[in-house]
Amino acid sequence: MEEVDHSRAFLKDVKRLVIKVGTAVVTRNDGRIALGRLGALCEQLKELNSQGYEIILVSSGAVGLGRQRLRYRKLVNSSFADLQKPQVELDGKACAAVGQNCLMALYDTLFSQLDVSSAQLLVTDSDFRDRDFRRQLGETMKSLLSLKVIPIFNENDAVSTRRAPYEDSSGIFWDNDSLAALLALELKADLLILLSDVDGLYSGPPSDQRSKLIHTYIKEKHQTEITFGDKSRVGRGGMTAKVKAAVNAAYAGIPVVITSGFAAGNIFKVLQGQRIGTLFHQDAHLWAPVKEIDARGMAVAARESSRRLQITSLAKSVRVLANMEDPIGRVLKKTELADGLVLEKTSSPLGVLLIVFESRPEALVQIASLAIRSGNGLLLKGGKEAKRSNAILHKIITEAIPESVSGRLIGLVTSREEIPDLLKHDDVIDLVIPRGSNKLVSQVKNSTKIPVLGHADGICHVYIDKSANMDMAKRIVLDAKIDYPAACNAMETLLVHNDLKSTTAFNDLVVELCIAGVTLYGGPRASALLRIPEAHSFHHEYSSMACTVDAHTDCIIAEDQEVVDAFLGQVDSAAVFHNASPRFCDGARFGLGAEVGISTSRIHARGPVGVEGLLTTRWILRGNGQIVDGDKEITYTHKGLPIEP
């Protein structure tokens, strides 16, 4: 008996599942129908149907069956002389038309013998661009499944506008694996099972004895170390296509299992939580036992972590700051108040900064370099998760500070002193900057009398106007959400002009977001229109088709200059962009060298806060004995003077 995998316990709660059966399972090596396997599959589906499962079947095999049937018919109708001529390859679309009829007749016969009703649904890529089609699809599925009918889907290759069934991989879906993944998302399935001619995903070609079956796919570990073999002998893409479809579905929230369609009862075993096939799940990286991460896996993980830390970028940012003109004591404005009386407005450090930050140790380097460049004293309180890293980085930085200044310029709080206690020192600390979660920022704001610079929510809107170039809009929106979803400058709310709601271009964008794994929520109108869950809050960090309040970055995608000018002039956000991704809202990308954070405050600094945001101003007045004395002996000129370079 197969081992039960406790990480698969959730499979026992599955109710609605999409099952995709590949051409290699449906047909034999000679191209004829694999009647025994198909019969065994139908028996499994009949049993699951009677147990209350909602079954949606996606079946390949029509083109292969049609080709075999037409070759035979051509042979029967050919003369000996015809057979001596070079044979022309059969038209794939004709094969699809003939084969689909054969395939469905076979399913109908098998299911009828088992007292089960089935239904045929042929779809094309363009169908899913039609919102009315998608709405009707959902209603039809609800009706069929309530009647215990098993719907059988296939791409309608006979009338598809693709160049050829196996050559064109463009569009919303490109083969029956990606169609199955799309249907699982569209119909809100609990599980997708992809039946193949091998036991699951292997580390290399299954024919290679050194290849090992991967029971749980971990993207961070496996995406760079798997070697795929040849494509399917009959299908479009083999295991490569299945893995691509499985990853897309899994990261959109639909668990996927790739397993063999040759072994009897495999679907039952999957639903019992047995450790067969390969599981794809968005939380899989949290389940991996330590022993499964080998030396290469550790190296890959280290590489990914190093990319996130951007050590190279960090060093570059520090050098940019070091090469800046000294910002302290700069004369910002010079005014002659009266004859011989000159007033200067100069830049000056704020004083002592308290920076409270969570686990990311690279924040310490950025903040310390900004504090040194701006002449501020610094008190750092880092998260316990990076305690040792923070201590080492602090030591390196303070040892580099000249003795004439003293390494005590930057202090690292390593005691158990709680943040609320630190926030009481308003007599010696001039500004608090919290960097971390919304909870941390809110806690700090509510626990101190010291001024706080920061933002509790990173809600970024992207608005697509009716005048927008939709190809540009798609690129910007996908970048804004997918480039780095956890960043505070990632898109959280998508706003769309009312005139676009029924357009193909907008529908394509929604589908692209879903395929990329973005979970969509909407306001009352958008949720009803797009058949997506309604947002429980309009001020939450997730992608949404609803309006929200406040933001640190807002973006408009439009070509109508009057609309653009109104947006840029009237939207009250820390940063407003036109036809550019909100991901550009970043201190390094703005050329500030580094940032201590992004501020949504309207007082002092706003937006990405670099050196200038850590400075205040001082007034310096130079005279030669002038007194006020009721302004009786002085004539004010208030004349602006040139600032010497």
C-alpha cells in the first residue's frame, strides 16, 4: 500500500475536481484507442460521481484518433498507383473534426454502460475572451454538475484559429493541459489532476535510471535542476507543458497532482492522500523536510536569497551616497532683509533618529549610510530574526567611522528592551522611522509623542482610462503586481474606466492576471460583473477592481492629455505616475542612493525618503549691530540674493 502523506490531508476535503487525461493515456503506441485504460478511467469517474464528487473531465486524444481513422480510410480508398506517390500529411484540423466525433462516441458508450450521463463541450481560446461566454459557462456547469452529469471538455481544434494544433502556443490557453488549469481556476475547482503516461515529474528523463520521482514540487528548489526529456510521443508538450500548467494553477491557489493514468485506481489514491505522483501547491515550500534539501538545493536557495538581499545593489547605493555633495550646511535661500542684514536658510540634521525595523538586515546598511551622509545620530532596533547579522553589519559600519566622529554615532539596541520603552525617550530622540509590517507601523504611531515618519498601508492604485493603449496597460499592470508583490509599491487596486468593462482587451487583462496567479477581489459592481469574490475592505493589500482610499503611489494609463493633467494635478498621493509602473517609486530608482522608507505623511518628507528627507532647516542671520526698536530706524528691502556655488 502506498504511504499516506500528511501534507496531502487536505485532499480528503476535495469536492470539485478537474481531471485531464492525456493523449498518451487515451491511445496505444500504434495510435489506436487504449480501450482498457479508458474503461478503467470511466469506472473510477463513475464511482467518484456516485460518492458525491463533482467531476469535470478534459480529454485529449481526438487528433490522434482522427489521424488514425483517416489514414485507414485513405488507405482503403487508394489504388496501388496512389500508394506509390509521396504521401501528404493529413490536415490536423480535419483529423480533429473526425477524431472528436470518435472520442465522444466512445465516452458516451462507456459511460452509458455505467449508467452515467456525459456532456460534450468544445471550446476555443477566443471563447474565454468573451465575458458573457464565461458567465454562461459557469451557469451551464452548475446545472450539469447538479444533475450528476460529467462534462467532457476539449479544445475545438477543428475550428480553432491556431496555425496548427501542435505548433501555436499563444493565447489564454495553448493546449489541453493549460485548458484544464484555466477551467480549474474559472470553475473554482478544489483540485486538478493531470493524468500522464509516467508516474509523475522526475528529476530527469524517466527512462534514465538516475532520475528520481519528485513527490512535492518546490519551485525554488526544482525549477533549475529538472532536466526534461522528449515531448509526448503524441501530445503537444509532454511533461514540460504539464509542469507549466501545474505551476500556474498551483500559484493561483488550485492544488495540482500529476500522476500516471496507466495505474489502476490512481485517482482514488490521490484523493485518499496517498504519496503518489507529484503535488504542486502554493505552500509546498513550507512543507519540505530539511533532509530533502540537498547541497545543490541549499546553493539554489542561497542564490535566491542573495538576489533578494541585492548585496551588489546595496554597495552601489552606498557609493552613490558617498559621492553626493555634502548636504549639511547648504545655503538653500539667501535674503537681504535690510542694508547690512542678511538672512540665510540652511540645511541641518534632524538630530537623533530611532529606526525600528523587522527582519531584513540590508535595511540597517541603507539607514546607517543615510544617517552618516545626513549627519544624524542613529539608534537602531532590529528584529530578533536577524540579530547576529545586524550585530556584524553594525560592527563593520561603526569601525569605518573616523575616531574624530566616534562609532557611537550609530547605536544598535541589542537588549530585551521593548519598543514601547524606547518610544518614551522623546527628550533625546527627534524622529522615529518604523520599517516593517502595517501592525508595526501602527503600533509605533500609537505609542509615542515623538514625530513618526512612515506609512501603515502601501495601497497603490493603477487607473486605466478609456483612452489607454491597452497593450501598454497590460504590461504595466502585470509588472505593477507581479514584479515583486510583497513590495509596498506593488499594485493593490486596479481601477478601470466604465467604458472598458465589456471590452475584449479588459477581459484579456483579467485572464492574464488570473493565469499569473493573482487572486482578484472586487467592489459590488466589479464582483458581479467578473464573477469574483467581493472585497471585504477597500483598504487592503491585494489586487482589486474596487476603489480604495489613500495611497503612496497612484498611476494613470491614458492617452487623453486633459484626463492625464487632471489626474496628476488632483490626485493627492505621495507620487503620481503617467504611463509607468508604480514599482518605480523607490529611492534607488529615483536616484536618491537609498531610502529609509516611503512616507505617506503630508508633513516634512513625502514619498521615498532619502538624505533630504532626513534634514531640516536652520536660519542664520548676519548683521552689524542692527536692532528692531519698533522698526523706527530700519528700512526692509527683502531682496533675494544669489547663492554662491
